[in-house]
Amino acid sequence: MFFGPPGCGKGTQAKRVTEEFGLAQISTGELFRKHLGEKTTLGLQAQEFMSRGALVPDSITIGMVRERLQEPDAQAGAIFDGFPRTEAQAEALDALLAELGGKLCMVVDFSVPLAVSRERLLARQEGRADDKPEVIDKRLNDHAAIEAAVMPHYHAQEGLVRAVDATRSIEAIYEDVRALVKSCID
Ligand code: AMP
């Protein structure tokens, strides 16, 4: 699982490492945007929350992850990116992995000051409705609460959380990320 504030680079790193190692990238944000693009019921439900930078309700999010995790490409392993974001989601993930015979190997914590994330998000502008400056600030402000809700669950498990300095270049971060993910596979 990759954890960090919006703009920390975890999505970019997850995409690259899943491609290299043949793993599934389970990004709840991207799944919601895909549903939205296809105008599915789930996408339309999620839209009102996403456009104002609010979290989509747990029941919708967990149901979507449950389905995604059962697709064939996830059987070799998966990187979660942007999930879990609440304590209930973290507990649901444990239950889901236990049910499917899987196990969480590691939590990679992308540490970066929020001011750096903010600059990256302001520069990103890929047409996302939630990359407007006021929504960016809300998402960054909410991150502290998300961290407080989720990380104690993982810090309670000795050695599970591994921090990566995410202020560096994409290449330098990838070197660390690659080695960490590889240690889960070997
Ligand atoms: P992201 O691409 O991870 O920044 O997510 C974009 C938006 O999708 C978030 O601001 C939320 O509205 C929604 N979202 C993504 N992941 C979750 C999640 N795990 N729980 C609730 N909402 C989520």
C-alpha cells in the first residue's frame, strides 16, 4: 500500500512499479474517475463528493475495491494507491485480504511537506475538477485527518511501514520504491 498526501507522487510511482513487476494498480481515485467517464451509477454517486474534494462514502469505496481485487490481474499482487483513507476502509481491507487469502506486505509512506505537494498539484493541471486551488487546499488540509485515521492501524504492526523521502526526483524515489516492492515479491 502506498500512502501519502495528494501530489506526493505515489500514483506515478505505483504506475511504474506495477508495470515493471506485473502487479495491479488499485487507485480508488482513478477507479472513480473511470466510472465517472463511463457515467456509471457509481461514478455519478461519487462525483458530488469528488468535485468538492470530499471523501466518497466508505460503503461505495469498499464495494468498488472488493470487486477490483477479484479481477484476474490482481491475483499476482496489487499496489493500493489512495486507499484506505479511513479506519473503516483499513479494517475492511484487512478483512477482504483475509477472505481472499492475501496479505499486506508493506506500507510505503511517501513523506513530503504539504507546501511541496501543493506546488506540484498547482503545476499539475491535467483537467481534473478537483485540481482547482481551493479544492487542492481542502484536500491537503484533510490529509492530516486521513493520516491520523489510517496510519496508527499500520504503525501498530512492527516493521510494516517504510518511509520514503518523496521530495526528491521521480528517478531517485523510484530507486527506493522499486527495492521495497521487490523485497515483497522475492
Ligand atoms: P485521488 O486521485 O486519490 O486524489 O482521489 C481523488 C478523489 O477521489 C478524492 O478527493 C476523493 O473524493 C475520492 N477518493 C479516492 N480514493 C478514496 C477513498 N479511498 N475513500 C474515499 N474517497 C476517495
